[in-house]
Amino acid sequence: MSFLLGVVIFVLALLISVMLHEAGHFLTAKKFHMKVTQFFVGFGQTIWSRMRGETEYGIKVLPLGGFVKITGMTALEEVDPADEARSFRRQPGWQRAIVLIAGSFMHFALAFVLLFILAVGIGVTNTTTIGSISPCLPQTVKALDSGTCAKGLPASPAKQAGIRARDKVVSIAGKPVSNWTQVGNVIRAQPVGKPVAVVVDRGGRDLTLSVTPGTVAGRHGSYLGIEDQIFQRVGPLSGVAYAGSTFGQVLELSGQAAAKLPAALPDLFAKDRAKTAGGDVSSVIGAANDAGQVVAAGGGWQLTVSELLLIVISLNIFVGAFNLLPLLPLDGGHLAIVIYERVRAWLARLRGRPDPGLVDMQKLIPVSVGVFALLVGLGLILIAADIFNPVHLTQ
């Protein structure tokens, strides 16, 4: 049930992200008095719609995206002469560029705001310092989350091993860790009942302790009893700084993940996918699976909420950046055409020649169809891999 809750939360966050993306296009187009005839969430058959003014708002059966229909997006579209003056293609280049960028801007703005909320409202940790030690090995996730210990329960693995609050985890089972996400992933990956070496920094001195992981019913992976980390809320200025620096880090990691995609394809269906380049790329199905595992893993509300937010933040930053690539039919492809048209017009003006006008989109249709087919194909491969060979946080 908790796994399903995580998936539902992710799907709702995804739909909100889609709506904000389309709202970016919609609001800027309206601001510049372009004619917008449709604003829909989803694709396929319409299940609800309503006309307000000149725009039809609605929801379609497949919640896989959304779209805003702006009159005259390209020279190929037939437009009523009465609407031509308000068509997208007749507006100044800078206005068209703003409308095209607005979708990705909304993704970036949402990610930044969520990072700020995470830092100021929930708290962040950039260390592996332990906040507290569970006194016992809980029998259920409910008991774990409530922090209760029934009589007769054994001490938690961490307590038995002598790990203390304020110890800083250096490595687990020989794997160095530098943040709490890594700590959680490595712990969950350990076999239950088999002793592992945990190195902690205590007062500036490294200690190696032998810990035998346990398990909690209903929770994925092994359990030590050190889930409660120190979350520190920061002030508004520090929150902005944290949001900016983390945004840059996630953007860099997104670029690295995209660059790994060609090399990752052969490993997507490998038995040890998580240990290969194929474990670093996934579809929205994989992201939803990660969200489900995060909620199912438990470990306290701060850890769960922060990891869920980071999944949603990472998705928005990746989608926002990917959408700006200069490839048709992405917004970045249309933006590249606008920029090309304006540069071409500027050069013509320098030569005393008339504006060449709009690009002949008929010539670009094969390119657009080819890129679209490639993106759909890659997407289907990633979805198939995430369904039939998912990456588990507990591997």
C-alpha cells in the first residue's frame, strides 16, 4: 500500500508539472494577444472540456502530457484571415521566443521553489552524521514510523554494534558514503543477517564496527536503526543559495545521464542493470517506481518527503533542459527556427534586401518526423526496461 501511495504521489506531481508547462505557453501567448484555442491535459479521447471565451479547456483520457494549441504555430497551418494578425507566426521574434521558452521556465521555476521549500521548511543535510539510534528492531513499518518499541524486542543492529548518535558514517561494507541518500541505498542493499563493516568518525577518529543488518516487515531492504539523520532548516538567504547550487548540480547530473544513454542501451536488460550505465537512466515509469520504493522504505517523514521532492525536482530539471534541445518537434527546435529567421532577416537588412520571412517548414517535416520517431523509440525502450527489468533501491 505504501509503495502504491508513492506512485500516486509521483503521478500527481507529474500532472501538476505538465499543467504548469502548458500554463507557461498559455499565459505568455495570451499576454501577447495570440489566439489560443485549446488547453488540454493528456492525450487521446476527451473526457471533459469546457469553452471559456475563445479557448477550450479540457482533460483527455491518457495522462501522458498535455498541449496548448496556439493559432498559426507554423507557416504550414491554415489560418482564418480574420485570425492571421493574432497568429503565433505573425508576432515579433522575441515574443515567440518567450512563449516557446515559457514551458521549460515553469519546470525550472517549480524545481527551484521546491528546493527552497526543502531547505527552509523541511531541512537539508550535507553530511552523513547520525541524528539518533533506534533502541530496538521494530517489527513493522508502523512501529518504525511511530518510534515505539514493544517489550521483548531485540536491540537494533546499530545499538548492538555500539554505533552512537553524532557518529559520522564514513563507509559501509567497504563503500564510501558522502550523503544520506548513499547511506540509505547501501544499507538497504546489504544482506540480512550477514555482518558488515561500518566505519564511523567519532570525535575525529575512525572506528570500524561490525553490524548485522536486520529487517522490518513491510519495508524494502535491510535495516540498521540509523534512519533518523540530522535535518537542519536554513534561513531564506541560505535557502536561495542551496536551491541555486543544488539546481546546478542536478542539471549537470541530468546532462551526464543523457550523455550515458547511448552506452546504456545494451545494459538496460542486463541482469545487473543497477551496476551498469543502464542503471543511471530511466523513464517516468522508473521514476514512479523509485517514488514508490522511497515511501515503502519508511525511515521518517523528513527523509521520505525530501527524497520524494528530489525525485520530482530532478524530473522537472531534466524535462525542462531536454525540451530546450534544438530538435524538432521540441520547443527548442521551434526556438532555433525563430532565432534562425531573425538572424537571416538581420543579414538581409544589412544587405539592403527584404526580410526572407518564415522558414519553409515543409522541408523540415522529414527531420521532425525522424526525431520524433527516435524519441518515441527510445522512450518505449526505457519504459520496457523499467517494467521488465526495474532498478531496485534494494539491490
